[in-house]
Amino acid sequence: MTLEAKQVSFSISDARILHEVSIRIKDKQFVGLIGPNGSGKSTLLKNMYRLLKPESGTVLLNEQDILKQSSKSIARNLAVVSQETPVLFDFTVHDLVSMGRTPHKKLLELDQERDFQIVKDALNQTGIAHLEKRSFSSLSGGEKKRVMVARALAQQAQVLILDEPTNHLDIQHQLQLMDLIQTLHLTVVAAIHDLNIAAMYCDQIYVLKQGRIVCFGTPVEVLTPALLQDVFGVYADIQTHPLTGKPYLMYIPEQFTKQALETT
Amino acid sequence: MNKKFMLLSMTLFLVLIISMTIAIMVGSVSVTPFYVWKVILSKIPIIQNSIEEDWSRSQEIIIWQIRAPRVLLAAIVGAGLAIAGAAIQALVRNSIAEPYILGISSGATVGATAVIILGAFSFLGVYALSVSAFLGSLTAMGLVFFLSRVGGRISVFRLLLSGMAVSFILSAISNFILMMSKQEGGMKAVMFWMLGSLAGAKWSNLLIPIIIFIVVFALLWLHYRSLNLLLLGEEAAVTLGVNLQQFRIQLILLVSLLTGVIVAVSGSIGFVGLIIPHIVRLIVGSNHKYVIPISALLGGIFLVWADALARILIAPEEMPIGIITAFCGGPFFIWLLRSNNYSFGEGD
């Protein structure tokens, strides 16, 4: 299943956040979205999962306009792990993950054995089976994040949108989560802060700057010192890691780059 | 949870039946539970023949004509207000929302007084009161909802403030209508609408509240998944396939309808819609699969007792039921506020 944004523009009051942004995620492709704070990554994703409505342009899920599909059928095909986890009232972890089954349920239908199994699998895959009976509000930030991922897995959608999925997670769980998502072989688009994570897992990377796509391609093509300087305003040394074969970024703070300039 | 829920609901149902029986027994003339059930069973078509009539005519009138409809109305009103409160709390994602605080009851009151005093909608006959109260509550709720939206989102502070403002304005309007009417006992009528009373219960005005309650209860319960998602927030609701706009409008209509017909028969009884859902969440958690039915049962039990107290506390005078619900509800709410392990929905 494919997901595509075509010429999407979006404004908040008078400020243009997105300028005719187009991105395309092919079937089973893992696409990363990188860019500095305020570049429009989250806003673009929110437009793609229908929380926000584009001012102009269209979003296509499975080659069809999402505004012309029912909320329920979209939810069966598209799962989202957003940045926010604002659960105010108290639900148990099991309750929350079970909610991922909602789009598959008819009005009168009760949870079946199959649903329980799917929820159980999702809990196991994200390593939170032991938290099942805990109340969500008592969890740590990282645990909450994994519950949200488990809920998206329980949704069993073909397309996954992730807004900074590794936020709040310790390094072990960051890698575990990204590994898990990679092994699911879904169509994935993720806004990613950590460029090394993006380099390691993405098939394609789009770079956003001030609401425009400035560059896209494989991690090797995109992650260059010149681009990092231009978009993020940092200097980085980029190597290919001998074991992973992926680009590996080492940021050099300004004080050292100045020194280097002075000595040469 | 399912077993625990079954057990809990069965127990509460039993408590409700016992409470209703006791409430029919007490009063200026007390009757035994034995007679209460005999008289009630004698009204059921198939089994009535097997019951021997050994009670007096006055006992029958007290049990069947006076107390039974009133107790049943108390149960329906309590159950209805409780589920209306639970639904509104999910709708606005705020735990201090209830029909009374958000001005919905005041809206219904305006509609009801307009019918009774001014004779509005007289072409609708016996349905005039309910229709008019429904329109009143719908207008109030729509207004409050509209006033509290900022950039497409509901602001909690605005919600409460606009609820208060709308509520004050509408109460003023209905009180004005009542005071200006040249009818006897204008003040008494104001008291009735402001503090609520079930004294007007008759079999003939029970039908509409019962039907509307059953319909709204069934629809809310069927949509328990969507209500849960609504409680999680707009983002969760949208990404898990709830048509937010449509579902919100449906909820507003259902809650206004229920509140409208309840206020039309009982005036505005505060606190029930607020505290009952809280107690229920304390017991069963936030899942509406359990919150809706348990709220209905507990709300019913609570109001049956409140009404029984209203009748006997200062007999032969009658206490407005709103005084009792506020007296029980207020301190409980304060206790809830002070207890640390209860989430009011304010987040971390």
C-alpha cells in the first residue's frame, strides 16, 4: 500500500507552515522525514493522517484521496504513533492497546478470541506484556510510548505514520523499536530527530526546511556535510560504518570547527 | 473484568430493586414490602389473576397511583442524568462537565417554563413540554459548545465560563417568565425548577422519559468504543477511525434530548451527573463499556434514596430534592478532590 502527499500546503493563522510539499512512500518502503525544529515535519504528518486538512493539495492512501474515504476504512489501513500521548483519564495498558482494534469492530461486535490474540502479540512485540494490567498514567514516558506503538500494531494497518517514535526512549529501546518496525515490512513514514537512526533504518529520506522539501534520496545521497550545514547549521563528519555499511554522523561543535579554520 | 462487571451490575440491580421497594414503603402512611409487590404484580396482565386482592383501596392508591410512579421516575431521572454526565465528560474531555454546570438544564428549564406558563408549542399537545425542553437544552448546549471553541478546539476554561454565563442568562429568563406569570405560587414554581422535584410524577408523564432513556442508553452503550477514544483525545479518535464531527453532533443531540425530557419532568437536579460518573470511574476505571451501565444503575439508586429523603425528612412538608443531592454530592466531591490517587483528567 502506498501513501502520498501531493502539493500539500498548510497555514496556521497567517503563517505558511507547508509550501506545496510532495512526498511519496512506496509499498513497504521505510521513509524518513528529517529537518530542524519548526520545519513542518509534524504538520505534514498531521495533514497525512487527517488530523489537519490541507489548505490545498491532496493526500492519497492507496492511490485514493483520504478525504473521500471513511474514517473507519482509513483507520484499518493507516496507523499512527503521534508525538502526543495525552491520556487524561485512567485506562489500563490492556484497555488502551485493545482500542487499536476499534476500526475493525462493528457496532454490536464484541472482542473475539482473535482480537485478544492480536493485542497479546502487540504487547509481546513491544515488550510491555508485563505492564498489561498497569494503569497508563503510572507509566514512565518511554513505557507510554511503547504502549502507543503497541496500539498501532494492534490496529494491523499496512501503513504506519510515526512522529518521532524514539522520543523518550532509552537507547536500547530506541534500537529495539526501530528494529521491530523494520521487521514488520510495512509502508512507513517517520519523522526522525536522530539523524543516525534515520541513516540506519530509512530507505529514503526527505529533508524539510521551512516548510519545503529541499532534498530527498537514500541516506547516503542525502546526508552530506553540505546539507547538514545548510539545513541544520551544524558541521558533521560523515563516515561509512564498517559493520552496518550505513552513513555514520559525528557532529563537531562550533568551537572545534573555528579552531580548525584558524589553524589552516 | 467481565466477570467482575457482571457481578457488580447484578448486585447493583438488586440494590436498585430493594431501594425502590423501600422507597415505596416509606411515607406518611407506611406499607409492608409484601403489599408493595402484591399490588405491583396485580397490575401485570398475565399474573394478576393468581393474586388475591386483600388490600384496601387507599393502600392501592398510595402504592400504585402515588408512590410507584414517583419512585420509578426517580430511578429514571437519576440513571439518565448520570449517563448524560458521563457522555458530556467524554465529549468535552473534562471531568467537571455535567448537564447542570454547562447550562443544559437551564436551557431545558426555559423551554419547559415557556410551555407551562406561556403555552408555547401548544399545537404539539402532550409532547409540547418534552419537545420544548429538548429545544431549550439543545440551544444551550450548542451555544456553550460554540462559545468555547478556539481555533477548532474546545478550551476547557472557556467551556466552564461560557457554561456559567449561558446558565445564568437562561436561569434569569426562566425565572423572569415564572415571576411575571400571574399564576398562583410563582415563587413555588421557581423553587421547583431551580431545585428540582419529583412530586409531579404520574404514570401518564413517565412514558416519554422512559422511552428516551432506553434509546439514549442503548446508543451510548453501543458506542462505548468511540466514547473511549473521545476521552483519549482528538488525535486518537481521528487516527482510530472515529468520524469526530459527526459523532460529536450525535452526542450533543442525544445528551440534549435526554436532559431535556428529564428536566421537563423533574426540574434541574444538580450534582447527579457530576458525581456519579466519578464514583463509577473510581470503581471500574474509565472504560465506557462499564462506565455507562454502572453509572445508570448507581445514578438510579442514588436518586431513589435522595427522593425518599426529600419526602420524609421534614414531613409533612417536602424538601426540594436538589438540596439533598447537593448536600450529599458536595462533600463527596471535596473528598474526591483531596484524594491523591484519582485522576480528574488534568493529566500529568
